[in-house]
Amino acid sequence: MLTQVFLSYRQESPEHARAVRRLGELLRQANLPVMLDQFYLEENPGGPNDGGWPKWCEDCANQSACVVIIGSEGWFTAYQEPGTAPGGCGAASEARLFRQDLYEQKGNNERIRFAFLHEVELSKMPTGLRAWHQFRPFDNGEQLDQLVAWIAQRLGMNVSIPSICWPQADHTFAPDLADRVQHEWPAIKDLLAGTSRERILLFQGGIGVGKSLIGREATRYAKSLGVLTCRIDLKTCTNIESILGQIDLDLSDHLSNFSREGASKSHTLRKDLRALRKPVLLIFDSYDEAAAGNKTVADWLSLQLLNEVDTSLALAVIVTGQTSPDPAHGGWRDQSRLLLLSPIKKLEDWEPWIVRKYPSFHALGADLRTVLLFSGGNPAVVSATCEAIAKNSAV
């Protein structure tokens, strides 16, 4: 047997292939020898010479000391009903070999495990394959660590498990926000606790709905947890040089190669981000029409930085603005969550914030209902109006 882990999967969609590649790159970061068709093709542009892809797949399936099958409906179909689904010839031949191997081993399966990168209904998995442990490496760091540990044990290797120690959520922290506590703030807490599947949050909304405020409160919360934080205002950082400069200013102590080489090279930034084992939060504020229309900045953010969450295990990103980068353009859809911000029109959503922030508001005889009718629930207008009323108490 060859000392390598073979990733067996079915070519079902570009998104699925990207997810498999992401797993392969994470395993490579742990210094594990990974056999994946995508890696092989990059190193051998003409593909395999001896017998083509069918033989390459069969050799990997037969000779690899460790096999991780990426569970999907397509792969399970190839296992149960070979020849019935179009495409995926390699997966079909691999499934046939694994089926025979499992039969011959009579349930003593040492070298094959399953990893799920997307949700798959249990009913889609053949009953005979459900007995063995299943990994979900994209759900949280612990699952990835367990997969790395199993592969390393199987291959007889001592490797550095790529653990990231995310802080526990602080439920006592009170953000200076009215409402936004049902969906938006819990998403930020989960992001910084490392418990959310997505590591990119996109906050989108019109003028005055509190996008920048969310970014500022997220910055304050992250710093209170000890998370490395850099907030980039795209209104003032209008080119790649100024963005990289801001990142260097805030994080130079933790990005040694990037800073040492003048904080001007994106690839050294990405290299340092991949090496980080301490959580870091990058916040890009004011992603509005000007930033979205700046092709150089928009492409850098979408095609480089946001794509980096696939392989930088310690990286979390928040983008706020009137619009959002398009995940389909960058291929990081599975890593992102879009939260649309709208006016806050319910009296009960504002009341606790008013009482806490402007305790003299009601004592002055002010009527919150009237303020909401006047403002249409626009947070910026409501906040400014309440502040102006409260200041009258000091006059």
C-alpha cells in the first residue's frame, strides 16, 4: 500500500468539485500526502499516460493506504447502481472496487471512511455503508481535526493538526443595536465562536439601516474576545495598496512575511493567513456603488481575499454595504451568508434600546410611536431623533 490518502468523489457540479479541492488543500496544510485528480492534473497537464484516468482511479483506489470517500447522492448512486447515471466513470469504477473490498473484508474496514461536505439525506446513503464513522470537516474545526488525526494514524505519520482555538461566545456582551438580535447579532456571535458553517457574513441594506454600526459593534465585540481584528473602510481605502496598508497597520505583528516584504504583495498576505492559528476577523465596510464599481478592488476582494476562507482556517470576514460581492463570481457561495437589513418599525424592537441608551426619553413626554411613524423605522433617523430629544433634558 502507498502512504497516501485518496479522495474519491463524483464529478457532480463545479461547486462540489471546489469543495473537494478545499478539503484536499486543508489536508495538504497538515502535511498529509493527498491523491486528488485535480492536484494530479495541475502537476501533469496531459493527464495520466498509463491507461488514462480509469486506470489512475483504479490504482489510487487499490493502492492507497487510506481512502476518504466524499459522500454525495451521485457517488452513492454509482455504488448502488453502476452504469445508470451519466458521467463519473472514475467514481463508478472506484465504487465497484470499494464494494468488493468491503465484501471481502467482511465488515473489517480499516482504510475507508466517509466525509460529507454538504448535507445529504441519510436515506440516500446505502444501508451497508452506514456502519463506519462519518466526518463532517466543514462543520467545525473539531471535525476537521478528527479527520486529520485518523488519516495520520492510518498512514503512520506524525502531523501537526491544524487546530484553531475560537473563543467562547460572550452572552453578556450588549451590542449598541436596536433589534438585530434575532438573526444578525447571533450570526456574528456564531462566526467568532467558530460554530457557524459559513465564515463570510454579508450585511446588505439601504442608507441608514445600520450597516456600518454592525461593523463597528462586531469590531468591538471581536476585540473584547481577543480576536485579531482589522476594519477596512472602502470609502477611504479605494485601492489595493491602501487596503493592504490598513491590514499591515492593524495586523503586522501576526503577518510576518507580508509585513517584512513591504505589505504590498497579496500572495504573501494569503500565505500568512493560511499559517495563522489564531482567529482573525477582517471587516470590509461601505461596499457600496463606488467600491462595487471599482473593478480592481471588487475583483481582489471576490476572487482573492474571500476565496481565501477555503484554506485559511483562522479567517473570518464581514462585508457591509448597500450591495454585496457576488459569491457566484468568486466561488465561495458555501462559505457565505447574506443578511438583508431593513428598517426597524416595531415599537417593541426599539423600546429596550431607548430605555438603556436614553433613559430621559420617556420622562420628557416623547412618544416613540410618533418617532417611528416620522422616520419609517430608519435606524439612523430614529437614533438621531432620540438623541436630539434626550439632549433637551440637559438644557
